[in-house]
Amino acid sequence: MPEGDTVFRTAARLRAELAGKVLARSDFRVPRYATVDLVGQAVESVGSYGKHLFIRTPTVSVHTHLKMEGEWRVFHCGQRWTRPRVQARVVLGTDEIEAVGFSLGLVEVLRVDEEHTATDHLGPDLLGPNWDAAEAVRRLTEHPDQPIGLALLDQRNLAGIGNIYRSEVCYLRRIHPATPVAAVPDLPALVHEAHRILTKAAHEPPWRPIAYGRQRRPCQRCGTALVVRLLGETFPDNDRIIQRERGIYFCPRCQPAPA
């Protein structure tokens, strides 16, 4: 699933192409919004919050979430799309370009004054201008017995982290992902690490993980082979889908299991 840095960069690309431009085409291929027509409206802004993306006009906010396979691509008018047309769920075009949302996991057209309902339940946005580390720590500590590897995925605690970055944060802090939140030695430092990594990935691509996706490869600190596990479970080595979507990568030596 695309994580906060991907959505942040996607918003920046769409902002560069759409902000301040009048829409000449508007096509929502979602039954609930099939009759929505934004032609003639100007795009006022494009922004992100965690894994959520918003394209705003004077009257509505187009809220999308990429989920597992979604993405936005930009094409010049008349240019052939590089994904099947049947996968397009939203098309917003100007006189020069078309922004196409393919395989989007969520599409909503909200009134501008309703946009907050899409994010009210979320924790602080790791890449937002109002990032609040203390609030993220407070939310994490509300569930002291929850494994930190699960707590980092809970968008109600802090918004933007997915499977890749939870592996990286735990690895860099030398914390086993099954460690209860209350047993994490320095929770503010872990939250700071999450903010640092995601910010670097968002602003200085390409960013490459040092733990995620490296099962059986040597740990860069001690040389022990990294492993991938579900929290409290194991699964067949050939089940690549579960590994990618749910497995967390760590070093069994540098990140010892909690007692």
C-alpha cells in the first residue's frame, strides 16, 4: 500500500499541474458520483493528510485514497494512457493535461465544509505543517499493551506510516515489533525517527529501506539474517502477498523479542 510519502509527492505533482487551472473535463466513474460535473470550476488547492489526498475547488473537495493498487498519473491531452482505461475512476482535465486516478480504493466528493470528516479520526499527519509529536506520543500511550508494530500502523495514532516504514522505524530504534508500547524505552525518540524517515523519503527521493524487503539478507549492523514475520504468527516463505502486505522485517539479534 502506498504510504504517506507517496501520497505527499502525488499531491505535489497534482498541485503543480492543476492548482489555479480551470477544469475542462470532469469524469467520475463511480456510480455515486457519476453525475458530478466540475467543468468550469478552478482547482484552488491540492493537499494530503497521511494517506488521504484532496483536490479542492470552490464548492467541493475530491477525496481519494490509493489503498493497495491506486495511483494518480498525469498525461498531456491526447496522450495515450499507460494503464487500462477500465481502471480509471476519476478524470480531471484542463486544456493541457489530464489527471487520472486509477484503481483508487476510495473516492468521495465532499462539500468543502465536510472535508474534516475524512480526517477527524486520524492522528497527527507526519508530513503536515502542523505535525504534533507530543500528540502522537500521547495517542500511542493510550494503548500501552498494544505491540508497537501494530500501533505504528494505526492511523488514529499518527497518520502516514504503512508496512514499509513501521519495519524501518523499529529496526533503526532496535525495537522488536512485538514490544508493547509501554515497554518501548524512548517513545518520543521513536516518534521522532518516524517523522525523520518519512520526511526524508518525501523530500529526497529515491529513498531505499535497509530492513523492509530484505529477509535472509545480513543485518547492516551485526550480519545476522533478517527475518519477516506476522506479529505472533509465521507463514509460508512462498506466500509473497502476505509478506508484502502484512509482514514486518527485523533483525532477531539487534531487536530481541520482549520477555
